[in-house]
Amino acid sequence: MDKICGIVLKVSYPNFGDTSSIEILGKPMIDWVCFSLGEAFCDSVVYSDSVPLPILVRPYVKRDTDYTVVLYSDTPLITRKTVLDAVSVLKQKELNVLKMTRGYVFKTQFLLAADKIYSETPYYFDEEDFMTAFNFKQVALVSDVLKNRIISYHMNQGVQFEDPASTFVGCDVIIARGVKIGPNNVIKGRTIIKEHARIGCRNTIENSVIDEGAFVESSYCISSIVGKRTSVGPYAYLRPGAVVGDDCRIGDFVEIKNSAIGDGTKIAHLTYVGDAAVGKNCNLGCGVVVANYDGKAKHKTIIGDGVFVGSNSNLVAPVKVGDGAFVAAGSTITDEVPSKALAIARERQVVKPNWVE
């Protein structure tokens, strides 16, 4: 098998700057170029039009390779297929150098000996690959092409997009066959969406795992895990460190941060859970707050299995609620609640007849 090394020339433009550092879809432009080289990429070099190309790149060439590919940081649409096709053409035509629309392929031994390039007639491949990004208008055009390539790839793998034009999917995202994705979604980072999950409308999902059969609607999931058949949203916020188990219900305006939620637990609406471990088959009512911060440090709350916490209750960490316990609505819990106990921590109701008059 032929050995190939790849070098990327970092190009700058007036009023635009170094193209290698400009981000497209969350990655520096040079990273997209490096993807096309794969393991063949060996180094990047600042481009200079005052130095002949062979002399400029020679110190960075791997001498034990058969071919050297030189690309430019302002062509982020270049693909691995085009790179390999260019190497193949060079071999078949027994050339020392092949000029692409933007870039070169050399026999490595020729490149190590030559001081000039004499072949100026380019060989044409898929010309979309050589669209150059030299200003922010071009960046927008290139971004749109990359976005459509990523969406097309996933559709070809069996993923259904209701509105591809309004959906953004990052290049590191993994989506299983059978997933359905609604309009106006942003899915990026190292996110994994597993079989038969459904992503509804208007979600932002980043560096998260959405497990089999889960459903996420109009919510934020950031560095979090959503278990099998669990539903999230609308308007939920899973912050970093949120791990939600299987068959859970995380509802409207629920915020979870750095907490583990056990299987089968329901947190329906208007609740904050921070720095907590919540057991299986619990129910946290409307307006429950796990008060984890005392003004100086964060503390942990532990809630056992089968716990019921009534609406508008506060659990002031550090505190523990045992298995099967009940917390009455409107309570502020500051001490441990034993298993199967009922905790009531509120003022006794007093009624004063005719007080308004």
C-alpha cells in the first residue's frame, strides 16, 4: 500500500486573517482540510508566495513516503475521495507532480529534489471541493455546503429529517438508523442519538447521549445523558452532569444539574434538581427545589427509591430522604427523613374569621 504524507499551507487574507483558525460549523477551517488527509496529515506550514513551494514544504515532508499531498487551509470542502483520486491519477499518468485546482500531489522523491514546479495545467476533479473561503460571505456559502453534506450523509444512513434546511448537525454527531428529527434543531459536539429516538422541535443538544426510544422536545441537553424511553421537555434544561435513567419523565421548565435520576422517576414541571442523587420510581411535584448552595459551597442531596416530594417543597442540602418517604407539600426539609416516614415542615394553618372586615 502506498505511503502518503499530507501538508496544509496556512493562508491569510487582508481584512479576514488566518484562514486556518476561522471556524466553520464549530471547527477551525484547517481541521476540515486535515480530515481529507486522515492519517496522512503530518504538518501545517505558513504559506509564503515569496518562497518556492517545494522549498517551503521540504523540511516537513516525511521522507519514507511515496507521495506528498499539499493542500491549502482556505479549501475546507476538500474530501478524502478527491485526495485519493488525485494520487491515483498521478500514479496512472506516471507524473512527478499533479496540480489540482487548489493544491498539489507530488512524488515525494521528486519534491525532495526539485526547487520549482513546472506543471501549471490543473487536473480537474469535483470542483465543489475547491471552493475557496477567503471572506465571511464565502464562509457562509461553504458552511451551507458542509451542513447539507452532513445532513445528506445521515439521511442516507436511515435518519429522517422533517425539515433539513432548518436543522444543524455537527460533523462529530452519531445518529442511529430509525431516528426522527424535527425542525429547528441544533445538534453538535460528540452527541450520540441511538435507535428510534425522536428529537422534536427547537432543541439544542450538545455532547450528550440520547438513548433508544427517548423523546426530547424544545429543550436544552448539554453534556448530559437521557435514558431509554425517557421523555424530556418541553422547555427542560439538562445541564452538564445530568444523568437521567430509563422510563423517566422530565417535564416543563425542569432544570437538572450534576445529578443522577433513577429509572422510572417523574419530575413533571417547574422543578430544580442540583447536585443530587434521586432514586428509582420517585415523584417530585411542581415547584420542588433542591437547594444545593449555602452561599459558600455546593452540597449533595440524596433521595432514595420510591420517594414522593410534594409540590412547592425545598430540600436544603446536605440532606437525605430515605426510601419510600413522603414529604408534604410546601415543606422545607433541613433534616434527614427516615425511610417510609412522612415529613411535614411548615407552619400550621390558622384561619381568622371575618379578618378582612
